Amino acid sequence: MEFPGSAPTVGIEWEVALVDPESRDLVAKAPEMMAELDRRYPGHTITREFLANTVEMVTGVHETIPGAVEDLRGQLRKVMAVAEDLGVQVFSAGTHPFAHWGDQVLSEKQSYNEIIERTQYWGRQMLIWGIHVHVGVGGRDRVWPIINAVMTQYAHVLALSASSPAWEGLDTGYASNRTLLYQQLPTAGMPYQFADWDAWEAFNVDQDRSGVINHTGSMHFDVRPSKYGTVEVRFADATMEVWEVGAIAAFIHCLVVYYERCWTAGEELPTLQYWHVAENKWRAARYGLDALIITDRETTERLVTDDIVDWLEVLAPVAEDLGCAAELADVRRIIARGGDYALQRAAARAAGAALEPGVRTRGDAGAEQGFTQPEAWIAAVDLTVESLKRSL
């Protein structure tokens, strides 16, 4: 997705998976879905993804978050209509709670095969789904100062979106296990704190000469730029409901535009030590909305939700300007309700999942009445499927 870079435009990408309505396991029906989407809706912007169980909804370039969200909503209706005819359901979360990576089928694309050939075991583990938000910032010169500033709110975005507490039928104890999985790829993870565009271009020359980009197509940093002056925030988990996508995208849109305005006014943008950003990333992945995060270069610590609430006040005027005040206000709704990870975990535990992370035992009712872990986590899959339908 490319942007002209002259206005604070926004675009969203949202990955969703297909599951069998009986087993609730992933099914490789994306090729059939894409063929039917092409037949029914010529010119649609839904695309195939890395795995044959996944499709990605890609919006056009929008002036406002409400426009982008309505674009997504329309695409999701198309996906759900075709899914019903194919006899499958649509699932949205950061990871599937019990599917096994070894059972999955790759989409037919040479670059995907090259990634698997290079990354082997860790590449095959990528049963993960996310949301990417692109924001135009008006020029390449300001991209890296803005990215470095946005990284100081890494924990905020991740805590709000965290939606992947389980893996292969076990509670991992993390709010976002997707975060830990994705960073294993050699071109993924936190971006280096480049000072400017020239440093970024020099880095890419090195990556090209060493063959890294030839093997992977591009760098898959958590936040990365476009050549047209766009900041792409890539590390949010896929969420269970459409309004959550809007809330998280609004927070990102306002944050990027806020820092762009500060840069234009000649203000020095904030940064955190690289190791503090890494620690915040881990804390948000582990604890979600209960994370205690580092907020400044003096190592001040604060509950992430308290800091988010203060940032909502700072960003409120920007949201009014950008036409997304209602969507930004929904961030408070996420905090009040609890994160997706907490809701999924509660559903699984109510169905008999172990009360301790990583324990492969049956529920308290005993072996003859309890549930194996995958069976209990079916409840979390059902929660995501029904939440997605309801949010339309």
C-alpha cells in the first residue's frame, strides 16, 4: 500500500483466518475463497496471505479512520458471505489457540516458499494474524524521527491489541504470544533507531548486498517506512471485533500525526533507550493491560493503562481534527472491558482449561469429566467467531 505522503492519510490491513465449524481448527480454504471473491466481487481488495488458511483485508487510502473502518466492514461482510457458502467460519485473533503449525498449507507464492526455506522451523510456526496501520506523514525527512517517537508508545498499542494468550492448546501466560513468535524471523522485530532517511537507505544497501532482501522480499520490522513518506505500524495483534480495530487504528493515526506536527513545529521528538523499548515490548506481550512500563529516559515506571488515559487527553484535539474522536474514545472501552487475551483466557478456563500457564492437565472436575486443553480452548475460538459476527 503506497501513499502520496502529502496529507495524514490512513490505511489499514487486517488478517483473518478460516476455521472449520465442527472442529474449530484452521482450514486451508483461502484459495477457494479468493476464487469466489473474484467471481462475485471483481476489483475487491482482499488478498491471499502466507498461509492458505488466511485472507487479508486491505483498505484504500482514506482521509479518516471512520472511512477506513467502513471499508473494512464492507470487506468483512464479503468474506463472511463467501465463508458461509464454503461451510467455514471467520476467526480473528493474534494466534489460533490450539492449531498445530505442522498441519498448515502454504499459499502458492514463490516468495513464501523462499521464506520457509530460509527460516525453517521458525518460519513454519507463523500461525499469526495482525493489523497494520499506514499513516502518511508528508515526507521522507521526518519518517525516522516519528518512528523512533512512536516506539515510545509500543507497549500502549500492543497492550490494547493483545489477543493471543494460547498456543497449541496451552495457556502461555502471555497476553500476546504472537509477539514472541513473530520476532524469531530474521528480518522481523524492533527497527533500529535510524537517525534519518539516509541511514535507512544505507542499511537497505547493506541488506541487498548481503542477500537478506533477496531472500525475504523486504524487512518486516514492527514499524517501518514507505519510500513515499508513510509510517507503517505492524505489530498489533488481530482483534476480535471491528470497533477494536477502529480504536487501535485511531490511537495510532492520532499518535503519528501528533508527532508529525511536533516535528514540523521544530520540536525535538522523544526517544527511549533501545533496551527500554525492548523491555516495554516484552512487558506488554507478557502482561497486556496490566503491564508496568518505562515511560522516559530516566526509567520512570507507570501502569500502561494510566499512561494510555493521559495520552488520550493529549490526542483528543488531534482526533477532532482527523474526524476520529469517537473511535479514539473506544480505547477507554477496551480498558474498561479488558483485553481480548483476558476474555479468551476466561472462556477457556470456564470450559475446563488449566488454571496455570503451560499445564497439560484436565480441569478441576477430574479426568473423566474434564477437558483436554485443545477442547477447552475451543471456547476461545467460539468467542472470537461470535464476537466478530456481532461487531458487524
